[in-house]
Amino acid sequence: MTTYSAKALCRAVAAVCPDIRERLDTGAVSNERHLWWELSCCILSSQVPYPLAMAAADAIDAKGCLRVTEQCVDSLTGELFEILSTPLDVDGKKRRYRFPKAKAKHLAVTWSAVSRGGGSLKSLISGDVSDVRAWWVANASGMGPKQASMFLRNVGATYDLAILDRHVLNYMSAQGIYSGEQVSISGLSQYGRYEDRLRDHAQEMNCPVGLLDWAIWIVMRVANRKQEAVFV
């Protein structure tokens, strides 16, 4: 937890929000291959450094196995396991993915759910955002509210859902709008309650909650690094 004051953190976040707005790409992603890459990244990034998750998603994308329309879940799981078990190139170094067996299964089961639910990711990211997120949480294996919100934001489907990771929860705690000790919130109902609190805070700052949490993530990471540097 950072020792910066609530007002200082709020000012820093307010300063970052306009930059995020300017850099934001407009419109939702419609390319099915890109959508599968983003979905893979979100599922693979849980408890894993994001560059490693991206490298794993790149390797899966190169094989194209998630874009095959008719296949057996077990054989897909095996193919994904083989890809995730192979050392990946991350910033010029070979690294192994941490959960090849579990995530191979998660991705294969999610692929099956998408096939049954409509056949395309594009069709499954449209509609009321709360209902869309609830579908992903209920049907995508290994995907909780945070990952589902991240997926929908990253593909430009909505900026009205929050990604409540530990950095955002720490910021909310500093602002007095979160008093829990959890570093992650898995239940959709509880997640929605805290998301509403952050959404109210976002309205006060005149920034969509899905962009505010992005700004918070940036500010809190920088604040924590500076604090750690003081004690080195």
C-alpha cells in the first residue's frame, strides 16, 4: 500500500486520464483473429506477467488452433498444452509459461463455449455490457469479472466496466471507498458493488470508469516503485 495521500493520488490520476483519452483507439475490434488473441491474453495473464501472457498468445495465434471451427475439445486441449509447454521468447529470453495444463484446458473449454454460444467472438461482445460480462464469467473457463472486464475494454466493446485489480483496490482504499482486505474479488455480485463505487468516483472526475481504472493502474504502479526506491 502506498503512503501517498488520497488527494495526491487523485490529482495524479486526474492528470493521466486526458492522456489515456487521447491515445485511445476508437471503435470496437471486429477482426475475429484479433479478438481471439485478446481473449487468450486475458485468460493467460492471470497470475502471470503480461509480457509472458502476450508471448503465449502470440504462439497460439501463430498455430491458429483457436480459429478452427470444428474440432474435439480434448485434442484442442492437447495442442494448446504442447504450445504452452514450449519455452517462449520474451524480450529476447526463453521463458516457460507457468500453468500450461490448466490454461490449455481453460482455453479449450472457452473455445467450446464460444462455438455453442454463437460461433464468433464478435457476436458475443455485443449487447448490454453487464449481460455480456455475465455471460463471459459464466461460460469462459478461468475468467472472472476482472478478466472479463479487461477483455471487453481491450477490444473496445465498452469503457463502462472496471478492472478491479490490486492497484485499483489499493487506490480505492486510499480514497475511502473500499475497506476490504481482498486483493482480488471473484464474485460478480460483490465485484459489481465495488465497481459501482468506483463508477461514482469516476463521474466526479468526469472520466469513464474503464479509463479511470487504467489511469489508476499507471499511477499506483509508479507510486509503489518510488516508495520502494526510498527503502533500497
